[in-house]
Amino acid sequence: MTCKPQLPLRSRLERWYADSLQRKGLVYWALTEEAALFRWVMQRRRKKYLQQPETAVRLPVPVIIVGNIVAGGAGKTPIVIALVQALQQQGYRPGVLARGYQPKGRAQGKEALEVKSDSAVQACGDEPLLIRQQTQVPVFVHPNRVLAGQTLLQRYPDTNVLVLDDGLQHYALVRDVELVVFDRRGTGNGRFLPAGPLREATDRPRDATLFVDTAVKPELGANSPVFEVVMEAGALYRLYDPQQTMPLSDLSGQEVAAFAGIGDPERFFQTLRGVGAKVEAHPLSDHYEFEVNPFQATQKKMIVITEKDAVKCAKSDEYVNDDRLWVLPVKTPLNPSLMALIVNKLGKAHGP
């Protein structure tokens, strides 16, 4: 019988905390005062830049931010990938900026890091690496998005639009288009961090509100145009040989183990159940590092993982040599009306 490995304490605590932000439990009641302080600090920061716009930096090309007002992933990265590809079809030459996830407090450094298709995920983060691999556009990471943007434009001067994966609260950078993303979890328990998931008030202005794989909730739209975004699952492919594919429908009736180190693992599990798969679900913490092999926890002959997790597993022979591992890709078609809105905003800000 396979011995179930004990995942790192940090990973288990992160998953517990993320789940706690969705309900009115211990975290909700214990951190009330801290949440009030966080709300005051964030409101003061935003007010500062609104009253002193000269303190923010405007880059020489238009900037689009895909972000959220809640902590945790809500489907921003697939939208960034789709947006970059749609902009390319419109004739733009986009680049991407991201903070870059730094596990265990590893320092980012004084210079922005360019993400290459073969970059170490520990250095740049899983989401920037996935964006680079799927779009092949310049991708730079640094907590200071102004620095990252300036560095990207110096090295790739033909870039004529920048897309930020997150950064809605990075007020030091002037933006031309703001897209706010929600998933099925909405605003969770409704409290500000750290008692709840809110980073900002729900009535924060934005250019459009996107609801990923969930019904539109007009009350969260802040009087902006609202769009429903439906992720489309593609054919499965083997981790060790992406040329080997399998229609997702083939999972109907099959027993599979599913592992997901994303903001909302349940969304991934529901996709598999939706085609009739019998799913043994294993939620991991967001940005799980795979230093401890979680796949030893199952005896299933087939394991399905997300593309975000696959970019990390593909760097390790231990996982590449596990022939049980299959990857489920997704694509995110964007509403033509949304793209028309974005292009119109870009034209007004910087000209055609």
C-alpha cells in the first residue's frame, strides 16, 4: 500500500488559510482589527496617488492591467495569455510584466529578470514562465513593475503595449486600461485582508469586469461593462511527451487522481467531473513548489494536473519519468466586444 506523503507544513497552512478566507470562521473573527487597519492603509495609498498623480510613472507605451480586488488567483493568467494573443492578431507587439512569485522569501534582486522558455521556475515564478512559453513575447518580472517595464522597453524597443499579470494595486505605474477579474468565489467572506480576501473595496473603478467560469454578478461590476469568460479545456497531453494527446471526453467513467496548485483547485476538479471522470481530488497550495512529491499520495494509474503545475514538474526528472502524469490545457476566448473596448481605450490614450 502506498504511504501517503506529508505535504510541507507551509503548504498545508497556505491551503487552510486560503480556504478560510471564503467563510466566516476563526480567521474572519480573529483578525477584524487587522482587516480594518489594512483597509485604511490601502485607501490612504490609493488616495495619495489620486491626489498626487505626478508621483506615478507613465511609460511611453500603453499599459493594460489584468488584476483583481481579492487575494488569490481568479483566472488572471489565462486571460493575460488570451489577451496577448488577441492583441497580436490586432497588430500590436505586446510585452508582459509580472511581480514574479518568490517562494520562501527569496530576494528578487535589484534588476528586472527576463523570463525565457527555459528559465528556472524558482527564479521567475510559475505563471510568468507559463505566459512566456505560450506566447513567446518578452516577459519581465520584478516587484517594481515600473522598473520591469522600463527594462523590457530598453531591450525590446519595438514593444508597443504592456500587459500586467496582476498589479492593480501597483499605483506607482500609470495604466490606460484596468480589467478586474472574479471567479466563482466572488469576494469570499467579504472582509479585507487578512480576515478576508479583499484588497480593495468592491466599488473600485475599472474599465471592465470579467467573470471567469461563473455567472455575471452585476453588483460586483462597479458600473463597468461586464463580460462572462468561459475557459475551454483542450485535449490532455502527457507530461513526458506532449505529442501524446487524449480527448478530454475519454476520461468519462475513468478513475483519475487530480492535483491542482492553483487559487481555486475545485474549479479544476469540476472540469474533470463535468466529463464524467471519477475524480480523487488533491488540492495543493497555490504555487506549490513540488519539493515533496504529492503524487505518492495516490495509487491511481492516471494523474491529471494543471498547466501551471506542469511547468514546474517538467523541470524535474522525478516527475517527467512518472508516466501517469497528464496535463489539462485550457484556452480562454475573449468576447470581441471586450477587445473592441480595449483597443478603443488604447487608441484614445496613445493614438492608433
